[in-house]
Amino acid sequence: MDLESQRIKVKVGSTATAADGALFISVPSLKIAEYGNPDTRVDVIVGAVGRENQETTLRVGQRLEFDSGSGGVYEIRLLSSETPVEIMVTWLGAARPAPSPSESSQE
């Protein structure tokens, strides 16, 4: 399976675009670990026009999935917490359809 991926760099306190401008990825802050502790955490906000933002805190190697609506589902993975922060954006495929009311009432 050949997934479309893109690496982007985002400066702390700024926003970058990915997926040909379909996604906005912001890094408002990062929490630097104490000396000798590699557990630096990066605050990440992912959004798309017409969609609610998704906010989380990631450590290197962690990821989140973001449903951009008609643009599909993306994986956002933190590759580096050194500034500028490096993020891999991978398109996972078409958006997953919401269950119909009859399907959700059968559970």
C-alpha cells in the first residue's frame, strides 16, 4: 500500500499548511523536559476549513488521526520536538461514513 506522506516543519507559535493547503497544523507551545529527560511534549492543533479543530499534546513518535471531512483521514505524527518541530502528515484514505441511525440503534 502506497500512502501519500509529507514532512513539514512548524515553528513554535505558528501554523503551517499540509496536504496542499487542506490542513492547518499549529504548534502553540512545547513543554521542554528537564535536562536528561527526553520527555519533551508538543502541543498540536490540527484543523481544516469547516471542521472543528482537534487539540492534543504529543511526544516524539506519537500520533493522532484527523478526519478532514471530504479530504479524508490523515495521520499526524510527531517526528522531532526540536524547534522547528517536524511532523509527518500521511493520508490514510477516504473519510469513514457515519453510522446510519438504524445501525446505531441496533447496538
